[in-house]
Amino acid sequence: MAATTSSWRARAASWLEERYELGAITHFIDSKRVPVHRHSIWYYLGGMTLFLFIVQVVSGILLILYYRPSAAEAYESVQYIVTRVEFGWLVRNVHSWSANLLVAVAVLHMASVLYLRAYRKPREFTWVSGALLLFLMLGFGFSGYLLPWNELAFFATKVGTGIPGALPVIGHDIVRLLRGGDEVTGATLSRFFGLHVAILPAITIVLVGLHLLFVQQQGMSVPPSVESRVKNGERLKETRFFPNFVLHDIVGWYIALAVLAALAVFSPWELGVKADPFAPVPPGIRPEWYFLAAFQALKFLPSHVLGIEGELFGVLVFGGLAAVFVVLPFLDRGAASGRPSPIVAWAASVIFVVLAVMTVLGYILA
């Protein structure tokens, strides 16, 4: 019996190898190495981000089975999921909390890459794809926020979609494109649902594939200090990707899962009350924490700055910072040539501190 099973496995392996050359994949896995140094801990944030994205996809698919994307039924369908569907409350809490954890871990991942200057040649497009993925995660958060059709999400979305209206010429058209009209209505909900479950996932899958391909082709980067020691003849410590690095990565996944489960069980995500477009704006309306810094900064701006309308000035500044963030590898000439570039680290630190302060003020002053 054992001999028969062994023979069957051998024939199956031979059949697959003849058609798909799996031996090349096995050789790649066996030969792949990951550098080991005192900053290696930051390598695991990328895998943790991928894990949380997978959790988002799986939990989102389960929610779609019961969710109804219309102004008349959206709130009731979420209420049904939470109160009537078996473990529906858990799935909804997991989806909501994993969205927040995903953004937080992605920001930490990008910050580690920035400070370790891992975007330098030849990994410029690895950074660009990662930066675009971060913005897509924010897009997921913004589009998904409205879907429960509760009061807080409705008015926060009304404020958020109105911000592009400060842009000259095209501002009003962008607002109408986002809302499906001049106001936030059921048409807005339908658009955000399509964006959340179809358009953004399609773009994200392509970018995730490219990002992983770049990482696999170019390998893990090392900090400039480690790279300089290697150039001076010091041997770089390495470990096998499989199973050593993968097992450590899975430990990071378990940690993320434990934190996610604790938040989902002990701090359930509130549904609130159903949105009423004709009700007055309730006090304390604010966006999610990852948009709160920009929201608060716009509130602090005077009516005019340098002859430009205050809100327009803020939109242009944040748009410019986002553009610089994406193309940073091509602007940091020092990193490209292997020279230190402290101005990038200092500028990034100042921006991070300002964003953190604005976020805190947004909660305090709301």
C-alpha cells in the first residue's frame, strides 16, 4: 500500500513538473536568503500588512453575503448581520478593526522603509508601489466608512467629499463625481460600494502582485550602515527564507490576529443610529483617525493664506506632500548615490510629529 501511494505521488509530481516546472520554484525557495541584522525586526511589518489585507478580503466577502447597498436597507442589513447572523457581530468587528490596524501597520511599514532608506537604488519602484498601496488602503477606509449608512459616517462623508470642492475649475465636478450628485444620497452609497468592493480591490491586487514581485526579485534591502560594512569586507549574516523567515513571519501574523481578536471581542465597533439627511449635523463629527490630522489642519487655517483661499491652500499642501511621498526615491539624490541625506529624515520626522499633534488635537477639540 505504501509503495502504491509513493508511486502515485511520484507520477503526480512528474506530471506537474513536466507541465509547470515546479522544480524551479522549489529551487528558488531553497536558495532564497534574508539578511539578518539589528534592524531585521522591521522586515515583518510587510508580512503583517499583507495578513491584515487578507483578513479584510475574507471578512469583507462574508459581509457582502448579507449587506444591501441602498440608503433604505444598508443600515438595517448591517444591524441584521450584527444581531441575527451567527457570528455576524464578530465578522463585522473583525472587518472594522482590521481596517484600522491595516492602515496603522502600513504606515509603520512605510516609515521603517523611509528611515532605513530602503527605497534607494534599485528599489525605487518597490517604494512607489508601496506608497500607492498605502493611499489605496486610505481609499478603502474612506469608501467603507459610509457603507453602514449611520449618522456619523453620513456627515463625515459629506465633509470629506466636499473638500475637493475648494479646487478651482474642477472642484465641483470632482464633488459630483464622488457623490453622484450635489449631495450625499443613496447614489453616493452605491458609488462607494462599487468603489469599495470592485474598483479598489482590482487595482490593489495588481499593485500587491507587482510589489511582491519587486521584493522577491530584488530581495530584502539592508540599512546603509550595514551595506557599507559589507562593502568593506564584512560578511553579511543571512537566514533561509523558508522555513526560518516564514516561521518568524507567521509569529507576527499570530500577534496581529491576537490583537485583532481582542479588539473585536472586547471593544465592539458601534453601529450608531441610522443616517437622516434632513437632521442637523450632530456635534463631534470627525473622520477616522487616519484622516483626522488633515481635517484638523484645515480647520486651523485662516480664510486666506498668501492670497489663496485657506481651504484650497491646505488641499494643495497635502496634495503636494502626497506627490513628494510617492516620488521620494527620485528626489533623494543622496540615497541614490549612497551618501547620507539627513534632511529627508528630519523633514519626515517634523511631518510625522505635526500629523500626530493634529490627530490628538482633533480628538481633544472635537
